Amino acid sequence: MKIKKVDAKIISDSRKEKTIFVSIQTDAWNFSASSPTGKSTGKFEAKPYKKNLEGDIKSLKDFSEYFSEENIDCIEDLRRIEEVVDGGIGANSLFALESAVLKSLAKEQDKEVWQLINADANTLSPLKGVKGTRKFPRLVGNCVGGGKHSSSEKKPDFQEFLLIPNAKTVEESYKINNEIKNKIKLFLKIKDKDFAEKKNDEEAWISSLNEKEVLDVLREINLPLGIDVAASTFYGRGKYHYENPMLNRDGEEQMKYLSNLIKNFPIFYLEDPFEENDFDSFARLLKKFPDKLIVGDDLIVTSLKRLEKAIEKKSVNAIIVKPNQCGSLLEVKRVCELAKKNNIKIVFSHRSGETEENILADLAFGFQADFFKCGIDGKEREAKLKRLVEIERKLR
């Protein structure tokens, strides 16, 4: 496949903020893709744009004629794209460009995008335990929100409270999360006098309750729960600065607090429980609770080097993969391969500022992720959830 032309423009994400939309033209097809934007971003993420969004758009147009010299036949050929841009665009722009290329390549070869990554999943037995088996990721849905994703003055310090049903199909889990989220609205009406039925950046309920009070509400639904502490967002000068209620915890106090929450609530998934440089505290928590998922997001930022460090220190047994954190789908591939080699669970995740782009579902299934963290409702998130359901129906 030859790329004849590349174009790009500015569009709005779900937070009404600017993001990039890239389109490509080949001999036979025109395809496009867009990138999400993160609000709660890790310090070690790649820059979304080289200098700024407008500059990346100009660069992509300037690179257009050079792409025409490269032949793209498989996902590994994305290295040709990356050699041409050679750091001249940021991670958001590279992700959108490579996504558009994969869409066009899939069309040319009469395949689904996920088949470019994992063609075997189309025919292999879905039976558990068989080598190379096809599996669908388990849904992780943000039900109640706090932290940087919520604009209310009084809110939980933790960023996300997650529902993680263990149903037989993606479609069933999708329905369960929607039903439970509506039930939680009724519970919040009773427990939270300030509850106004409003939603945050990720379409999660906004509540004035603190994290313990939210977990008290959620435990009534009898469903496995997760929390995204997003600890780096309220960490500074050696302390975790809580605002609801106001108090400061040092690292040891944070460890004790999280340990008590794990013991007292049905939490089996903990994302970013400590700040993004504290590999050792992650490791201590995992050693203390080896049957829980200790998940690195800001700790890893979809970076092979940071994952290697986490493996060396035994910091995590699960990682978040956000393709636009690094931009390169080849880097995503390397990260997933290393995680699997070390029995680390993979969680493909959306961002707080989303578009209706749905390629994340193909990537999650293609790379055989263990979990798919993509909210519960809202058109931008449902676009991805419905795409995963569509893949499941076709292969059922």
C-alpha cells in the first residue's frame, strides 16, 4: 500500500478541547482517525505534539510527499512511517496517523484492523487454557468520579471508582455496567445530599462523598470493584494531600490507608495507588496483596523502559496501555509482548478527552488485552464498547 497524501485538522474532543484528526489517501481508499487527549497525564508521557497542535498539522502536510515513497504491507511496516517523521510530530499526531494507516491497510487486505495484529484469533478455539486461545477483555467501567476528572468543589480525592463485571460475554458486561450505574444513581440520591445527577469528563457520576463513602455505596451492588487513586495528582513535597477531608499522609500512612481499604471493601483492582516515581511502594503493596491487581498507569505510561524497571522491581502485576501516551503502535506492541512474557495483565484504556474513534477496541482485542477500560456510557465511549461487542458477535 502506498500513501499518496496526508492531511490533518483540528476537531473537538468530548471535553470540547482541541485534538487532531488525520486523514490519508491511498491509491484506492481514503481513511481517517483521531486521537484522544488526557487531562490527568503522567509526567513521563510523550508530548502530545512536537511544539503545538497547529505545528504538527503543518508537519504532517509537509511529510506527505515522503510517505509516498514507502510501501506499507503489515503492522511492522509502521516503522517506515516512524522513520519518515523521525520525532517531528507528537504522540497524539503519530497515533492518529498510524491508526488511519492500519484502517486503510485492513481495507486493502479485506481484513478487520485487529486481524493485522492477531490474525489467529479469527479461527482459534475460544476454550480457556488452549495455547493461543482467543479471549475478549473484561470490561472496566468508571461509575463514580473524583480527582481531576470532576469539576465539583467537594469530591472524592480518588479519581475513579470502577465496576468490573465478570460476565461470560462483553455484551452482557456492557449491559450490567449500564444497569448498575443507574442503580448507583438512586443510591447516591439517598446518601449524598449534594448529588445533582451530573456527570464528569468520563461520564461518571459526580459526588461530594469521600472515597470511603463512595465505596460504602458501591459495596451494596455485589460486584468486583476497582479504584484509580491517581495518587500523583494530589502528591507533593513527600505527602499525599487529601481534601475530602483535608489531611496529609506520608508514604507509610498512604500504604496503611490503602491496605485498610483493601481489607474492608471488595476491591481487587488498584490503579496508581502511589505517585509516579515510587516503584518501591507499588512493589510492597503487591507483595502484601498478591491476589489483587496492582496497576501502573502514570508509573508506566506505555513505555517499554519504564515497564522494564517495574518488572525488575516487581512493582505491578497489571499495566494500563494508552496508545497515545507513546504514539507509536510498534511501541505498544513491544510493551504488550513484554507484559505477556512476564505474566502482567494488560488493560487497554481510553482517555478523559475522547472522540468517537473506535480503533481502541480493535487494538485491545488484537493485542489480546485482559481488560478494556472505556467508561460505561456517553457516545464517545460507547463507540468503542459497541465496536468490541461487534467483534464479539462476528466471532461468536
